[in-house]
Amino acid sequence: EFVLKRFQNKMSWRELSTWIDFAKSRSRLVAPSAWSEITCRDPTDKKFLTCALEGRANFLITGDDDLLELNGALPVKILKPREFLSLKNSDG
């Protein structure tokens, strides 16, 4: 919810609220274990990768280049917010 609120100047509150509800309905809280085999350029990003993998996420949405470079190397799709929005909008 915190991250989505960053987009409040780019979309209406109604659209933002819809996205928050969408994210909440498809999210779950995970307690990540140590994934020692995960490596990325920025070690502070490991927590996001670990949570996405531990939670068996379909997508990791980010604007972080260090994470984006890993798209295709892990079983989670790592997309920019705009790419994810386009994907969801094309699904209806």
C-alpha cells in the first residue's frame, strides 16, 4: 500500500484504490528463510527476492535496475510498474 501511494500523482484516487485492493487480494504475508544461493548486485535487495521466492510470487514489481536485471533468471517475473500495469490491463 505504501509503495502504491507513490503513484497518487499519476492516477486518480479511485484507480489507486483499485490497485491497492488488487494487490491486497493477491498478497500474503511470508516469513522468509535464508536463501543463501540468491545473489544480486545490491545485497540490500536480497530481502525482496527472498520474500518473492518464499511466497511463490508470480511477479516482483520494481523500478530497481539491480532487481530488473535478474528477470528470467528466477521463477518470478520481475517487471517495472508500467510493464505490470500493461499486463494487467491487457488481461481485462
